[in-house]
Amino acid sequence: MTSTPTPPSLLGTINAPAPAVANVNADALVSKVLNLLVILAIVLAVGFLIYAAIVYVTSAGESGKIEKAHKIITYVFVGVAVALLVVPLLAWVLQKLFGVSLPQTIL
């Protein structure tokens, strides 16, 4: 049995660069995702507070609209509190399950 030689490549050897994701640290990636989620929660909270203020100001004394604005404001504060309390809880779970240690400060 004779093997046929492979023809030489016209371009030579092509070395593909390593993917950029290979250099990303898991701790840094999780920290950046958490930062992004906290910032998103704060931006949404501000937007809903502005919306609630508009509903309140334009209510013209209607009790239904005033109650709606109060509910929105309550839900905003509950949502922000939950979002801010989830961060340390999630950091603890990630540490225990996967060994990912996050920095002490998230923003």
C-alpha cells in the first residue's frame, strides 16, 4: 500500500487565534452580569417612579388613579429591595455551589 502525499498548501499553515472568551475570568463575568442587572433594576425603578408621579399628578383627585400611583410606588420600592437583597444571596449561592467569589462591592 502506498500512501499518496498531501499537496502543499498555497497559504501555508493557518493558526487561528484563541477565542477571546477563553481569557474571561468566571468571577469577573458573573460580577459584570450582576452589575448590569442591578443597574437595569435601578433604571427601571426610576422610570416607574416617574410614571407613578405622572399618574399621581394627572389624577385630578380621582381616587382610583391615586391608588394606582401609590401601588406603583410601593411595588417599585419592594422590587428595588428584592433586587438589592438578591445580590448577596446569589453571591453566597455561587460561592457555595461553584466556588465563584464575587467582589464585596457590586457597583
